[in-house]
Amino acid sequence: MQAKKFGFLFTWFDQNGDGWLTRDDFEKMAGMFTGLAAEDDEKTKTAMQQSFMHWWGLLLESGQGTSGEKIGHPEFLRIMSTSVIAPENFQNAVGRIAEGMVAALDRDGNGSLSQKEFVRMYDVVGVPPSTSTEWFKRLDRDSSGGLSCAEFRQAIVEFYLSADPNAPGNWLLGSMDVFK
């Protein structure tokens, strides 16, 4: 299950669709997501940029046998499961991006993501609002109409770390049908 989720993540990160992850792919992802922050919010932009580059650094550091500075699909799956999600790396590689996303998207400053703010996050990667709205509803565990930082973080932890096919966090990147 986890390998299938990481395979889907690989596809998202492979910005040019060439079957390899490169620094350029991670810089493009960082650019898309830092673009969500307010123009003058350099702190959030810098934190997200550094987190994406930290993640790329972990991939390179752990990517023995790769061709130059490229990471292929099988290697990405191996590194994700052995290094990136390791407790000593997870917060710096994934957790900080999540924190940056909440900071960038929470434009009203209430400490949670409204449906509109959540949908905006997926606009940058081309997910239609009707689709991301469904994801939001699945992640809004208390049906409050907002994702608290705790709910968003829990979704991220479940997506990356849970093998439970019914975990709501599996909806972070869409329907579990794509992982079957």
C-alpha cells in the first residue's frame, strides 16, 4: 500500500514526466507551493523551499547506484521507505512542508484551512476544484468545514506512514482507487 502511495507521489514530483526525479523537479514543486504564500511572506517561502531541498538532499544522500543526480522510480520507493519516512528525517522532509502549506494557505489567520484555502493548494498542480473538494470533505474528520493544523498533519502522517487502506489521510492525494 505504501509503495503504491509513494509511486503516485513520484508521478507528482516528476514535473517533466521523464521518469526521473532531479533537483529541477524539486525546485519546480517548491516554486509552485511557495507561490501560494503571500508575496511578502518570505519566512514561509524560505521554509518550504528549504524543506523541499532537504527532501531532495535525503534522496541523493540515500540514492546509491543512481545515474548522476537522478532518482528513478524503484530507487525513490526504496529511499522513501528507508530514509525519508524515518523518524529522524520525516519532520524535516515532510512535516515542515506541511507546516509551510498551512502558513501559506491560511490567509485569514485562523489556524485552519477552509475548503477554499485547501482547494487552492491543489490548483497549483492541476487538480480540479470538484476533485479536491471531495478530498477536503474526507479529511475534515469533525465536519467543521475547516481542517485544523492537527487534522492536516494527521492526514499527512497517515498518508506517508499508515498501511491502513481506510485511513482518511489516504485522501491527501485523492481516491485510494489510484493506489490499487
